[in-house]
Amino acid sequence: MTKYDFITVPERLSTNAVKWQATKEDKNLLPLWIADMDFVTFPEMTKALEEFARHGVYGYNATSDSLLDKIVNWEKEQHGYFISKEDITLIEGVVPAISVALQAFSKEGDAVLINTPVYPPFARTITLNQRKLVNNSLIEKNGHFEIDFEQLEKDIVEHQVKIYLFCSPHNPGGRVWSKDELEKIGKLCQKYHVILLSDEIHQDLALYGNQHHSFNTVSEAFSDFSVILSSATKTFNIAGTKNSFVLIKNPELRAAFRKIQLRNNQHEISSLGLIATETALTYGKPWLEELKGVLEDNINYITDFLSKEVPRIKFLKPEGTYLIWLDFSDYGLSHSELFEKLEKEAGLILNDGLTFGREGKLHARLNAAAPRSIIVEACRRLAETF
């Protein structure tokens, strides 16, 4: 018996949801792209925001000690990561935090490495900040992405990499990295004096018994050169409230980050973000546990359906997140033909694989965080079209 509503399809176009904008022109389209969920969140969240609205004054809000305590406790209880309130810096979002970190820990022309395919704002942010982009390709092996550590070390040395921008769990591949893999990364960063930025925004969405290891839980020594980026926003479907947290144990790195944050005037957080984050970490755990079961069921449905009904569409079954990386390369289409077919014939909007890197040619990312009725219809359309 479920306590929460993961069945109702919310009407989102009237709220100007980015995900649903294309349906203004074509009501038949199903958007399964941008990484937010088509689920209503838990009642305590709605109540907290309604109480804020009823107050009638919407001025500046300070960060409460209780919010910082909630972040400390969440990291400890959910991820075995022991931090202090002093380690926490709040910022509007993970992507703005990446910009601040690039400016704080490198200079123009310095090399920044990413593993591709990866979340598109990584490359964009590096390029717009006039840093040298180094792409290190992940390899598809054993049904998931793996890191070619030999090539990774070569790339770090050859390009004199200053910052390694890492995605954990991985988007779009859904990989939950093992402790052994993270230890290898940490030792390479130690050896070559590389700052590691670890985007862990999907930390709470490890599925199927997989365990997310926050980077600094692997070795305390790693905290000397690491910056952990996370948020409650993906976990609890509150991305529009805009609040993330940066965890930096090294006081010199923390001071450098905060100096650039202030220089860029990115030190103020939306009142809604403060309230929503504290509410999420106070009341959201039961909803999250139920959500993870729904996501696992949806992913199982999609991957089982594709295996049986459309076996030419290959996929990586995610170990975490709600994102599925689809491979259409067996169809002999050009990349543009593939996405025209997806939209015009299947009526589906998926993320374009090429935006994640050159490895994304003839690939698409599908968002499985939607009520089952949408998932079933999307699968039917894929089978009918492909």
C-alpha cells in the first residue's frame, strides 16, 4: 500500500515548466528529457511553502542553524559522511558552484578534465570560463560505463590538468561508482596535485541496493583537495526552489571558494530554497524510499520492454538516478534523422546524446521519473516507431 501519489500526471504546462514547453505547439508530444520528475512531492513540502506564502512578507532570509544541522545529519545518516556546519557553503545551484570553483582554483587556459559522455553544463561551463577542456572517454563494459584509468592518467599528465570535474553518480549513464574506482581517482589526484570537483547531486538516488560513496568517505586524505557539490533538489523534485550545498573541509580551499562566490555576488539564497531544503531533509525520507521503489519499477519496465519488443535499441540499465542512456546506432540513421524520427514519428522528446559529448552520437537520454501511464505510452511509441 503506497502512502504517496506517484500515479497522477500533474498538469505542468500552465506553470511554465521547461520540460513541457514543446507541448504548447503539439499536445501529442511526450517530454521525457530534462532531469526533473513528473511526480508531486510530499504534503509537508506543500504545507511549508503555503505557510511561507501566507506570511505575506517575502524579504531576505538568513540561513538558519537548523538547516545546517539538517545537512550535517543527512550526510552522516544517509552517506556516512561526517562534516561540520563550517564545511558547508550554500549556493544557488551545482552548476553556478562549478563556475565559482573553476575561477577559485584555476586560471584562464588551465586544463579541466571531464569523463564523457557527461551532463552538458560541465563542458559549457569550462569553455565559457576560458579553461582548456580535456575530454576523457568512458568505456562501455559489462553493461555499464567504466573509467579507462591508464588513459585517465595519460590525459592528466599530458594536459597538466588542474581540476577534475567528476559526476557521481554518473549522468547520463546512471553509474554508481565503486569505492575502488573512487580510490583510484583520489590517488591520481593526489599524485598530480589535481583539485577534484565531485558533482554528487544524485547521491540519494542509488538504486537496486547500490551504495553511493561520497568521495571523502573513501579516504580522509582526499578532503585536502576535494570539493563536494550536492543538493536536495534532484532528490525531492524541488529544483525550481534553487539551493545547493558545497562541502569543503580544507579551510584554504573553502576560503578561496567563498571569496570568488562573494566577488560574483552568488552568496544569497532564495527564501524558498532555504525553506524547501530544510523541509525536504526533515520530512522527505519516507517519500524518498517510496520514490526509489517507483523508479526501480519504471526502469525495470522500460528495460524489460526494450529487450523483448525493441531489441535493436540498446541501453545501459542505471544503477542510480532515473536516467536511461539509449543507443539507436543499429538503425543506420544519421543523428539528425534519429531525432526527427523520435519527435515527428514517435512524438517523444528525449535529450540529444551529442550534447553529452561526441560519444553520444546516435544516443538519447530518457527520463524515467514519470507516472507509469506515461512510461507505458512512451514504450508503446518506441516499439511502434522502431
